[in-house]
Amino acid sequence: MTVILQIGQERLEASALIDKLRQYQLMPKLVQEIVIDRAIEAIECDSQTAMQAYCATRGIFSQEQQQAWCQQQQIEPGQMAAAAVREFRLAKFQEETWGGSQLDSYFLQRKTQLDRVRYSLIRTKDASLAQEIYFRLNDDGASFADLAREYSEGQESKTGGLIGPVELSVPHPVLARMLMVSKPGQLWAPTQIGEWMVIARLDQFLPAQLDDAMRQRLMSEKFQEWVQQQIQDTPVSGPDEELTVPV
């Protein structure tokens, strides 16, 4: 076979190159980029607008900065322009495909996981101690932060029990459900979660909003789902091979 790529002293024929792509698990990435190119190739794009957007997101504001960027990335100006067009087309593809009313529905579907909470936590494996701590908090008005620093057996002891803000998908599902139905300031009696006795208090509930940052995140999630499905569905074959799928 004809050598199609040389890296240092290693000369690779087509079949050897395919073997390397599979060995280093690069075939799915290659398939992904080809699938994306195929999906966005028909999307209209003004190259000047694309370059302006590309540079703006990277803090590039002059011709000299563009040249420095190319040198740093070890690419030619033409490659930078091509990357800008591809990035612009990809963003437009995501917006046209998932940016409509279905994004609103997806947001509502995901909202309970995206809502954030700030809460205080004390955990111990000693059930009797947990009950005593709860009574001191609930009946005596003791400081949650002080008791967390003194008795909590997790990393939260270093912050006086304070955790967050975090999305509700982060805490243990049992704890997340407790926080989800809590009102700010509500203190929960010791609850068994795994090996721990947990005392929790919701400090602040921060509902997710479908702002620009959230839109971009959700469109990216939908795009990644689509990409993975495309990789699964795209057959790949090498010279004289039966069709295979790179997974």
C-alpha cells in the first residue's frame, strides 16, 4: 500500500493509520467531526461576521493579536478563518435545531435538576449524637455553624456546614428531595442517608432561569445527545473490511 502519513520516522499506510485511530480511541472523534461538517455545510455564513465573533470570544482585537494567536496555535491565517466559519455555522445549527419552543420544554423537563440551593449540613454516624445536635439546634437555638465545625464528620465541617449554591442534581437523591420541598430556614430532624445520620437546613432556594447562559448550556446538551446518536448510527469501514460502527 501507499504511505499516506509520516510521523517522525514512522510511515503509515491506510490500514495502519486506521488501526492507530482505533487503538488510541480516536475513531469516534473523527467520525464526530465528519458528521458535524456534513450537518453544517449548507448553513449560510458571512466569513467576516464569523471572524469577528470568533475573535471577540477570545479577546483578539487587532491584526497583530490575530497573528500572535496563529503563531501560538501553530496555524495559518486561513485555518483560523476556516475555524471561525465552522464555529459560527455550528452555533447557528444548534440554534436552528434546538433553540425554538422545544428548548422551553426541555428546560421545564430539566428544571428540578437545574434549580440551585444553598444549605447547611451536619452528618455523623452516631445516631444519639445526631439527635442531641438536633435538639440543641431546634430547641436551644444553638449556632448551626458552630455545631457543624465541632461535630460534622464530612468536609462541610470546614465551612460551618454551609454547602452551595449547588444544583439539586448534586446532593444525594434523598437529601435533594428534602431540600426540594423545604422552605428557607426549615430544619430537618436527623435522617438516615446511607451510613450517615444527616441534619439539614435549607438556607436559600435559587430557581433556574432560561437566560442566555442556560440556553447555551441546554442547546449544548441536546447537541451532544445528537452527536452521540449520530456516531452510533454511522457505519465505518477500512480497506477490504465489513462495515463496523466505532463504539
